[in-house]
Amino acid sequence: MESGRRHGALERSTIAALGDLWLRDVRIAGSPAPTDIVIERGRIASVGPPPAEWRAEAIDCHAHLALPGLVDGHAHLDKTLWGQPWRPHSAGAGLPALIENEREARVELAPVVERAAALLEAYVANGTTLLRTHVDVDPENGLRAVEGVLEVAARFADRIEVEVVAFPQSGILAAPGTERLLDAALRAGASLVGGLDPAGVDGDAAAHLAIVFGLAERHGCGIDIHLHDRGPLGRGQVGLVIERTRALGLAGRVTMSHAFCLCDGEPEVEPLLEELAEQRIGLATVAPAHTSPPPLERLFELGVPVCLGQDGVRDLWSPWGDADMLSRAGQLAWRAGYRRDADIERCVEIATTQGALALGVDDLRLSPGGRGDVALVPASCRAEAAVAHPPRALVVKNGVPVAGSLRSSATRCDTRDPTSA
Ligand SMILES: [Zn+2]
């Protein structure tokens, strides 16, 4: 099966605008002095001044730091209460109580379209240009949430690329009818099939994974599985996912979300990490407050793709989250105990270029050929940007300014060479 993504929002849509833009006087990591970025038809054409004949919108960036567009690799747009009145947390402790509380309370919420759109506005303002969201699919909800999020994703396609995982939040075997609905969600436009604690929630890991991998094979899509199960129970399921990924030739198409069982430092983890690297199975972390972060240094050494997410943002699961992936990168560095710039900057990479790689996107970078997705912040370096996470001064998607207060200093490059026509 071919690698890479088959039907991301951008590929599906032909409406994404591709712009020409000259970002003057930007700071770039690794560059000793401020420079320029030139974007042509949505792609970075050069780092440095444009040729004399260049004609396009120019923006003076006052030596702000340029980052590649930020990436949320694990979100839940359909669950958010963003933009809604404050709602005190009402769920009991533990996964079953959280799932049940949501099932009961979600009927009172404003439509998915309204809440997801409000949250995407915040993501765009914070410089996010690529986002993977899991969206609930279950017999009560049907495809309502998937259709709502797909509608909003299409509306925002010029500003942020959104890909949808059809997510069985109530289990598959535990909620009869869900397998058929997942199949329908993939036909409706979801890009990946999700899973949820095949053993812990559904009680039969082999049967759950047979359905998930069967759907992926049938639809030629990727997989992203939530795994909260810890210890030997969790590790056994990671082993099963690796086995099936290898058997079906799905290397590079599978992500494990959370995978707390790989974060406890037990010696049995190491061989699994090596196999994750071999099968290019990604790991999505949300820098959780209640458990250790993944063994980042070892994952980097092995080359396991890692992405970072907000998970739920102000929802029935938790009141936390701010739709700011720079603040989340700082949180990951803080949870990991990092203090040195180089370590903190690895977390910014996970929230940008490395995170995109984990989602199968290999052209998010500030170099020629990279996609013209840029977030500008008033910071001297990436470590300062993660620690202070100041408001984004400018956000550019495919060469088109989409948020921020920096404005064009000229509509044409008529200051560089006034004699050329
Ligand atoms: Zn999640």
C-alpha cells in the first residue's frame, strides 16, 4: 500500500488559496542574522531576499521569530465547549465515568458546527496550520459529529488543514452498530479510522483490532488508536498493533495516541520502541498532567515519529486546554524536566516539523520547497517562544496571511528596484 496520506482535507479540497508573499526581516532558528522568506504559489521559494523583478505583497516582520506552522496531532474538535459559557467539571474519576458523563451531558450542548468553528478560530489565531481531530462515532451520535466537523473543516480549508479520525469513543464491540458507522464515516470523508483501548474498553483486543485494521485495509486509510491501558495489558496491545501493521504493510500509516504503557520506564518497553521505529508507527502525546511523558530522548534516537496535541480543549473531560500549541510545547518541556534551550526546542519541533512528519506530512519546514505555512512570534529563539508563548504577530497559510496584526508594508515590491517595470 502506498505511504503518505490518501485523503487529507487539503487534498480533497481544491479551494485552498496559494499565495505569493515576501516576509522581510525575519529571524530563523540557526540563522545568525535576520533574513527574508519568499513564498511563491504557496511554497517557500527562497530564504533570503527575492530577485529584483519579484512582485508580490511584502510584510515587514521586525525581526520576529519565524516558526513553521504549528501542528496539533491529537485534538477533539467535536467535544469542545470553546466559546460557550463556563461549565463546572461534572464527571467522576476514571475512563468509564468520563465516557458516561459525556454521553449524558452532550445532548445539552450547542451544535458541533458552532463549537468546532469557535475553537478552530482560536487555533488559527495561534498559528496552527495542520490539525488531526478524533471525532466521536457511536450509535447515539451516528455521523452527526463527523459531518459537522467535516463541514467546518471545509469552511476553514484556506486557513488550517484539518484531518478527521472516525473515533469509537464508546468502543466498537461494546457499542454494537459502531463498526458499520465507522465504515460510513470513512465513506463520508473521515481520513483515518480510530480505536480505543481494545482490551480495556472492548475486552477483546484481537477482535477490536481486526475490525480497525480491516476498515483501514478496505478504505486504504491510516489508523490512530487511543491506548490508555497501562503496564503489561497496554504493552501486549502495542505488540498486537505492531504485528498487524507489519502483516498488512501499513508502515508509516499507524499512530498510537497516549500509550501510557510506554511511559513507565519498564525494561519491556525498549524492544517495543525499536519495533515502533521499524514500522514508523507514530506516537501522539498530549503532555499529560497525571502521568510521565513518553521517553522523548529514546524516541528521538530511534527515529519514532512523535507529535503533540491539546487533546480535549475545555470540554466535558477537562476544563483545561488553550488551543495554543506553543504553550503545549512548553508544557511538554516542563513535564519532561527540560531546562536547556536545545531540549526545549525539541519540543517546539514536535509541535511543528516533527509533528507534521508523524502525520505523514514531510514538507512543513522553513526552507525552499517547504509549504508556505509560517507563524511569527516576538521571541529571540524557539526556547523563549515555548516558555513565553507570546501572541502570534502573523500567521501565514500557503503563502496567504490568515491571522495576526502585522500588515503589508507595500502591495508590490516597488522599493527594491524602482527602475524595473
Ligand atoms: Zn484523545
